Amino acid sequence: MATCGSLCCDGGFDKDGVSTTRTIESCLPLPLPVEILEDIVPKAKDFAILHGAGMRYRTNYDPDSLQLAPFFLLPSAFPRREFERVVKLQSIVNILMHRIAHDYQFLKDALEKTIKVDDFTRRLWDIYTTVREEGVSQEMSLGLVRSDVMLTKCQAGCCELCQTPPFVTVHQVEVNTIASGFGHMGPISGSINRYVLGELRKPELLGHLPENDALAGLCGGMIAAWDAYGCPKAVILFVVEDVTYNICDQRFHEYEIRRQRPDIHVIRRNLTQISQQGCLTSDKRLIIDGDEIAVVYFRAGYEPGQYHSEAEWEARLTVERSKAIKSPSIHYHLAGTKKVQQEIARPGVLNKFLSDSEAKLVSQLFTGLYTLDMSPEGDQAVQMAMENPERFVLKPQREGGGNNVYGQEIRTVLEKIKDSQEREAYILMDRIRPPIQQNYLIRAHEPVKLVEVVSELGIFGTILGTAKDIQFSKFAGHMLRTKLSSVNEGGVAAGLGALDSVFLFD
């Protein structure tokens, strides 16, 4: 019998050489007895909703009520070695993204073809060049970064490795530089799972759940930026969606800022409201309804549907022109695009921004990333994807979940655009095949289900500085999203995944 968190494999592989049966054992033997489930699930639901694990659902939106955010009953097993590795790397990842964001020529070279075929990225680029040509009013940027990684299964085909956890490693899915959410939901997920293990009378397992101060860490970054701005009466602006479904995650950031610093006020506006209520003074201070803005934290503005008209684009430009410290600044936003991610994975590129030893460590996170430019290299990538679409993910320059293309749909999309420059709006990435484990999915108004799942770990980081001077770069906590192994996307806010926390094993 495998022990908690151990790896096991029956040695099965599909036609692509991908292990089909590799699993990670749960922290408890499953299934749990029915009488235990009947007792613990209502308790866990109460704990979750009463501690802020709630969302407003799109299907029955009501501003006066919350529904339970979906979560998993038990924490999901994750190798301690790999968790500690990505935690230690996060400050370097922060610095990498900061230096990329401040390298105009690199961004220009990386995105020059993309902006010809992707109108949204072009509009962002136009704002960047406009502000750059006018003269940047605020040299300092705040990075609230999240590096998302997934475990990869052993591909060696040798069952001896099933006894050797170090052969399971992590690959980076992406780096988020805008609206890097779940700073509250990440820690509260751990609290739910700690409560459940306590109620199951398994206190000896609690030491396997790492501490998670993501909310305090991210809010600490915003507070540091507010202090750097140097105006005691100025406020922090959250740029939000027209309708916020993931309300708890956002509001708890406000509450944490107030807890740490009662003298700091937070206001919330969408882009339309900023266009109506915001203006710049002659010295480029951003004023909204009489409040001077010290820090702008974007929780919206990352996808085209949030710009309804030219008014919203003008609002984004107004913010970028201002002296307020942005998270992200427009160049930070561009640094987080998929095309930039693909470009920095090219051999030798990391060495432009990091020392040789740092570049080597970060490069070990990368999986295969391929250009789809109109070139022989791009043609080869198109051919690879057409011949074996199950091996890849097709990614556009979008954030927020639900945008990627998988499986046979890749072939359908590429058939339409393979001979067109439109393909340059995408990149191709090797599909990461993580190990499967079992867990109980808890959803509002649905019976509890024991399901097979895979997880995606997000590591938060904060960084504050200018192109020449970085004041700090820190690890700032983590979050875990888990989804059914049978689905492609895993966004919790989009209803595709569920909250989870990490159970470390050696």
C-alpha cells in the first residue's frame, strides 16, 4: 500500500509516450466512510462560507447574496522538494519579469508581429509607446506576480522511478503580471483543509500544510508602493470589472490593507467610471472624485470585453500617463503576454536578464514553447501541432481563463489560419500532463463527489522598483487550483476548477 502522498504507477503509456496511470496517493485512504462524509461535509461548507470562501455566480447573480465557492475537502499532495524549489525561485522570476518589462527593445522585437494581427495587444502597445514618447511620469512599478506551475509525470517508462519522487518535477504554465488573483482564496483554502483534518481527528497531518500569507504579502506590496508615493492623503484604486463575481477575493484585499494600515483608504472603480470621474492635474497626478491616487491595482483590463468603447481605452491611457504607481504598469502587462513567454524560453535569452546560474535554474521550469510566426520555424510548429494535436496547447495573448485551444480543436483552428498571419497571434506549448489523484469535490447544491483531479500551483511574488533600482523582490505566498482530470481549463471564477491547498510529502 502506498503511503500518504507517495507516487505509484502501473507502467501504462499512450501512443505519445505519455504515462496514463501515474497517480499520487491522497493524504488519507479513500474513499472515506459514508457516515464520516455525512458529518464532515456540512461542517466544511459552513466553515468555508463563514470565512469568505464565497462567490457571486453568473447564472443567478444577486448582489445581496453569496454562494459557496467550489472547494476540495482534503488538501492535495505535492512533492515538498518541488514546492520549496519554486518558492525559492520566485524572487528571481520577479526580477526576470521586472527587467523584461523595462527592456523596450526586447518587448518591441518580441511583439512586433503579434501586434499586427492581435488588435487587443496592439492597443496595449499603443498606450505603451504613447506614454514612452510623452515621457513616463512614474518610473516606479509594482509587480504583483504569480507564476503558475504544474507537476509533470515521469516519462521514463521505468517502474523503478515510481519509488523516487524527485523524478516528478514542475513545469511553468505561465507567469501572470495582471490581476493575479486568489491572494485571499489561496490562504482560506488551506484554512478549510486544516479545519477538516482537525475535525477528522488527524492533527498529526497538519504539519504537512505549509503556512500561506499570500493575502498579507500582496497587500504589503501595495502598502509599500503607497508609502513610496509619499502622499498621506492619497488612496489606492482597485480597477474592477463592471460586475465582480469573485467578490470575496477582492474585498478581503481591501480589508487586509485596512487591517495593516488603517490610515490607507481604498476605492473601487471600473474603466467606464474612471473615464467619467478621472482626470490628470497639470503635474500628472491622477484625481478621481476628488481623491488623489497613489497606487492603481488592476483586477480588470486584461481582456477585450472589459473595454466597451474608446472611453475605456482613454481611461487606461489616463491611468498610464499619471504619477500613480501601477500594478501592473503597461509595460509589465505586456511582459506577461504569451508571446513574451515563448520568446524568453529561447536558448540564451534568459542570460540577457539573469546571471548564468539564475538563468539555468529558471530554464528548468520551462516546457516546450514554439513560435507560430510566418517562418520555417513557425511552419514546423504548425506541422507538429497538426500531426499530433493532443500533445500541445494553442495559446492566444489573453488572460482570465477559457481562451486556450486543446486537442482536435487545435487542428481545426490551424486549418483555418495556417497560411495566414493570423496564426502569429498565438503560441504553441507542450501540453503538461500532471499526475492524477483523488479528492472530494464540494459544490453548492450538488452532492459530494469523489473524483480524479489534477492541480496547478500558483506562487505569488511582489517586486517594487524602477528600471535602475529594485527596492525589494519577495516570495508572497501561494495558491492551489484543482480541476477534474477530464477537463482542460481550471479557472475557479469561471466555474471550471475549485479551491484547494497543498499537502507536502517527501
